[in-house]
Amino acid sequence: MSSHILDNSTGEPAPSVSVTLEKMNVDNSWTKVSTQITDKDGRIGNFLPYDQNNDGVYKLVFHIQSYFDSKKLQTFYPFIEIVFRIKGNKHFHVPLTVSPYGYSTYK
């Protein structure tokens, strides 16, 4: 499972953003799986191994406030959560496009 962030306001990747992956438990609580930092290209390529069954509901928490702070920009979103379901052991990529006052994702 991988992700990346593109800043729509600049057309550039968003480096140095902390992103946390969590998995939903049977009781609907969340367990942290991993926290990683986007590279210079705004990418994280290794949240989950591709060769095992990762069935479940997950969420990515993009801690975007510090990124916009570093650009001396205010943002409406201090963090962004994207919840999604994984079935099987295929590669899943969850990208985020962001600007100070909006965001979008797709599969």
C-alpha cells in the first residue's frame, strides 16, 4: 500500500509530511500500523507488504498543518483522514491532492 501528496496550489509534491496508517478493529476502534514521512517527491511507498492478505478497513491520517506552516500559509485542515477498505493482496495506492482550503483523493 502506498500514497503520495500533490499540492494543487503549486503543482508540486508535498515533502516531509507525516502520514499515519491505522487499521479498524472489530470493535470499531483504531490501531496504529505505521507512521511515515513523505519523501522529496511527496511519496510513501511501503505502508503494507504486497505479498500478504491485508483485508480490512484502514485510514490514512495526513498531518498537513506543518507542511502549510513551512510555506507560511494558513490552512483550513490541520489534518486529513481518508478511510478505505482493502480486500486481498493487490497493490493499493491512495493519493491525496491538497491546497490550503481543499483536498481530493481517488483510486
